Amino acid sequence: MTTDVMSNVPVDDRITIAELTADPYSIYRKLRAETPVLRINSINRIMLTKAADTKHVKDNWELFSSDDPLTPMKRAFLAHTLMRKDGEAHKRERNAMAPAFSPRNIKGCWNEIYTQVAKDYVGRLPRGETVDLFSGLAAPYAARCLTYLLGIPEASDADMMRWSQTLIDGAGNFGNVPELFERSDAANAEMDALFDTCVARVKADPDQSALSVMVNADDPIERSQIYSNVKIAIGGGINEPRDALLTILYGLFTNPDQLDACKADALWDAAFEEGVRWVAPIQASSRLVMQDTEIRGHAIAKGEVVMTVQASACHDEDLYDRPEEYNIFRPKTPHQAFGNGPHFCQGTHIARRMLAQIVLPMLFDRFPNMTLPDPAQVKFWGFGFRGPLSLPVTLN
Ligand code: HEM
């Protein structure tokens, strides 16, 4: 390791993206203890791993902009989405979508629809068989719920999953591989065509969906922004609930006393909150430094990009005892799995409802003796997004 003489920020040229993808938590533990502010050459960013620092960055949008110039997100989405905007421009677009996410709509509208979706999808699972809940439940359930929330129920689960992955691959296409952008261009064209049909429907027959509230607003935002923000929700609204559900199930199966307590006392909210803290579905976010500043005595120059690792913040020993353990009984402490500041996840309450209050209790109600026969077979994977690659359970 060397140190940048100008900024006094230590520089690492050993940690690889492959290592961060396979086993990030052991790396973050070491960084929190030794070099919590570290330039990592393989990711071309200064990585921040302490909870106080990630929160400071996310809360101060004027100093740390969301418009990270290093990601090819604009190219993939063919647009500048709300996730990369700041201040009033961001607020205007976030507010446009907000009515769809309101507590009133969650209770009065999405609860009933999501319960029906869960009944359909859990009802299809074959009793007595071993099924991978990644493809058998978690991914399609997340995709179907999202179609209703966004106002595009005409989209198939398979299309939603393909579009989501294509947008994610494009937004992560740092090597500018042409085929990845060709695929995201094709997906954008398919989504635009579908959205045109859905707009006609919600104009004629308004509902509570994000598309409907945006196009029927008194002073609507530009159509191009409506479409790009529905796309950002497709890109970011499937993987996280999918991975969270699988992570929570894995945490419970590998801690049978906690699973028993959950079943006995309906502790699903605690199981959910601990699951997203334990393995944050979105592990890291980046911010552009707008003025020369300082973090933990290190000079950080205007124009640098800092990476706030919320996965590491959620394991910070300053806040959590034995953070690497899944423990639904740990004292309640706010976590950063949903981010912080103006870009705090807009889908937080929706995710809690669809997982903790609907599908988890329903799944164990239908299969009270469900087991995970081979926990060692389950592999967690991912640097930006993280979760189990499969979860084969026996349904009894
Ligand atoms: C367990 C599930 C989820 C987790 C852990 C999660 C996590 C996050 C995080 C960490 C951010 C902030 C990213 C940043 O600061 O750069 C975010 C933003 C966002 N999330 Fe979620 N999310 C989840 C589910 C959902 C769902 C179901 C939706 C539904 C559409 C959603 C919609 C959004 C939107 C629209 C934003 C951008 C908000 C903005 O930029 O103002 N999320 N999410």
C-alpha cells in the first residue's frame, strides 16, 4: 500500500473486483479497522467503510453530488434518471412518483394486490418437492408486485427480469462493451413501446400506480423523465426484494431457534430488518465530490468520486456487536441498507410490506416444516448488488 502525497489518502492496488464480489465482508472488516478511507485502484474510487462517514456523505448532497460521472448509467438508460440528480431537480421528479408509494396506498391498494400475488405464487409451489426459491418464488414475486406498483401489469415476469438485468448490466458496463449497450438499447425500445400503451390506459382509467400518478398530475414532469424513472424502478426494484427475501430465509434456516421464535411470535419485521442489515441488497453507492473537503483527516479533492459502502456501515463494530451474525434479537439500531439523505430508498415501506407482512408469513403458514437441506450449497455473490445465487428448499 502507498499513500497519495497530495491528499494523504492511502492507495491500494491489490484488492480486485473479483475479491470484492466473492467475499466483501472480510475485506470491509479489515478496512474499517485499518484504512477506512482508501483509494482502491481497481474500482477507481475512494472507498469509505465507516458508518459515520457513509452517512455524512449521503446526508450532504450539496458537497457530495449523486451525479457520478464514472458510471455509464446515462448511456444504459438513455436518460438522466432521478437517482443521479440533486436538489430541486431531484425533488421534483421524486415527488412526482411519491403518491404511488404513500402509506395510504400501501395499506389501501398494494396490500390487497400483493397478497393476491403472493397467494398465486406461493400456491403454485409443489408440496414435498425441493425447489429453488430464487427462480421459483423470490424473483417472479418481486417482478409481478413491481408491475402493479409501476402501472405496467401488461409486462410479463420474464420481460421484467430481463429488462432489469439488462439495465443493470448496461449501467455497470465500465468497459464500454458494445453488445451490452446494444442490449440495453433494445430493452429501452421495448419498454418505451409498452409504456405508450400503458399511458393510454391510465389516462382513460387512472389508478394509484406510479405511471398513472405521474401522467395524470396537474403539472406533469416531462414524458421522457416519467419513462426513465419507471425504468430506474425496474432496474432497482426487483433484485433488492428478491435478494432480501432469500437472505432472510437463509438467515432463519441457519438459525433454527430464531426461525422457531419467528413462527411462534410472528417476528417477521425483525427478521426482515436484520436480513437487510446483515447482507445489504445494494451494497454501495457513489457520490461526486463538489468542493475540496476532508474525511478523517484525509484531503479529498473536488472532482473525486467516493464510494459509500452501506454494506460495511451495516457491519460497523461501533454500532453492532458481532455484526457478521444474523441475529433478529439484537438491539434495534438504525441501519443504512436503504441509504440515507435525499435519495433514501423510495420503496422501503413497500419492501417491508411485501416481504415481512405478506410473503414470509404466508410461506411458513403453507409449509410449516420447510427445510434448507444443504446450507453449504448456498453461495452469496455480488459487489454492487448482493444476495444468494440459489436457495433450494424442501417444501413441507
Ligand atoms: C429490500 C429492498 C430494497 C433495498 C434494500 C433498497 C435499497 C435502496 C438504496 C440503498 C437506495 C439508495 C441508493 C443511493 O443512495 O444511491 C435505494 C433507492 C431507491 N429505491 Fe430502493 N431498495 C429496496 C426496494 C425497493 C423497491 C421495491 C422499490 C420500488 C420501486 C425501490 C425504489 C427505489 C427508488 C425509486 C430509489 C431512488 C430514490 C431516489 O433516488 O430518490 N426500492 N434503494
